[in-house]
Amino acid sequence: MKIIIDRFEGDHAVAELENGDKVTILKVVLPPLADEGDVIRIEIDEEATERRRRRIEGLMDQLWED
């Protein structure tokens, strides 16, 4: 998914989605150098997600071990 930063308002950015809808996003979740007019790509990091899932499963297994 791609978004386009339209403008900044205080601690938020107003961004346009690919379907034309406008959303507000906290500036802290954007790349530090993001500016008005920039196209930002949002994607799922499948490898990091899987590592995190395995880590959490391991912690849960440790928690519930007898």
C-alpha cells in the first residue's frame, strides 16, 4: 500500500490513500525525513513477523511449562 503525505498538522500528517481517502497519521510513525508530497510505502515484513511469532510462542511455552 502506498500513501501520499498531503500536509502536516501539529503532531499528525494528513495522508491520501491509494483509493483517494484521507487519513491522519501520527508523525512519529513516519520516516524521520518524510515531507509533504512524499510517497510512503507500507508493507508487512513477513520475516520479522514470523521471528516475532516464534519468539512469543517460545515465551508462552516457557510460561505454561510444568
